[in-house]
Amino acid sequence: MEVVYYEDKYFDSLNCLLEEVFGVYKTYKSISDDFELIMVNNNEVVGYLALNKCVDTLSGKNYFYVNYVCVKEEHRNQGIAKALFLKVFEICRELDIAYLELTSNSSRVAAHKLYEKLGFSVRETTVFRKELI
Ligand SMILES: CC(C)(COP(=O)(O)OP(=O)(O)OC[C@H]1O[C@@H](n2cnc3c(N)ncnc32)[C@H](O)[C@@H]1OP(=O)(O)O)[C@@H](O)C(=O)NCCC(=O)NCCS
């Protein structure tokens, strides 16, 4: 198994994972400033996370918004999510990223344990969204 950057040859395999875990699909090819990491096992995508590079308007600092963290059910508790995040931390050091941010539903107990273990702390805030299209 290895953590690699997403390439379009993994499009179908990634969509199997995303559909299985979140019921969503990737619908577009990668664009610049988007970073996607996958864990590949025998050519199958068994883990994934997406990074969006953002800039804090006031401080000018770069940060990543982390999205769609997931591991295929039968491969959980084997350190795959942790390995994906260790690669993220490496990328952050290379790109001078000041912090990571993500949101997570309170029902996602395993994910919260993972994030705490990796040094994330909870910010007291509520996420709002207004759907436009
Ligand atoms: C959350 C998720 C990504 C974790 O992936 P994983 O590969 O199983 O996690 P890892 O094996 O790398 O675990 C790393 C650490 O997270 C914690 N952890 C992970 N799963 C856990 C669980 N079920 N219960 C308690 N702690 C857990 C542990 O502290 C673990 O460290 P340890 O093995 O040293 O104890 C996976 O369970 C998943 O895909 N869940 C469904 C999707 C989801 O909820 N995504 C998050 C959206 S915000």
C-alpha cells in the first residue's frame, strides 16, 4: 500500500470509495491548487482525502481546508487515515501552510478520535451554508 497523489486513472476506483462512504461522486478532473491524496492497494483506492489551498484574507497565511477524509470499511483501523495525514503534514511543511481546517458531523466518532490523535482541536463555531446553484 502507498500514499500517492490522485491521477485520473484512479477516477472509477475513487468514485467507488466515495459512493460507498459518503454517497457522493467526483465529477470533474483535477484543477490546480487542489490536492488530492489516495491510498492505493493493488490498484484499488482504499483511502482518500482532498485539500483545498486557501489564503486567510487578513493574515495572508496559507491554509488547507481538508475534505472527504475516508477509508474503505474493510481497511479501517490499519493506520491508513493516519498515513494520509502524515503525508499532508509533509506537504504543509514544504508549502509553508500555517494550519489545517475541517468540519465534521458530531456523529463521526471514529473521525473525531483520529483528528484529536493527530493534534486537531475543536473550534466553537457553527458552519452555515447558503445553496446557490
Ligand atoms: C475516520 C476514518 C477515516 C478513520 O480511518 P482509519 O484508516 O480507520 O484510521 P486509522 O487506522 O489511521 O486510525 C488512526 C487513529 O484514529 C483513531 N481511530 C480511528 N478509528 C477509530 C475508531 N473506530 N474508534 C476509536 N478511535 C479510532 C485511533 O486513535 C487511531 O490511532 P491508533 O490506531 O494509534 O489508536 C474512517 O473510519 C472512515 O472512513 N470513516 C467514515 C468516513 C468519515 O467519517 N470520514 C470523516 C468525515 S469528517
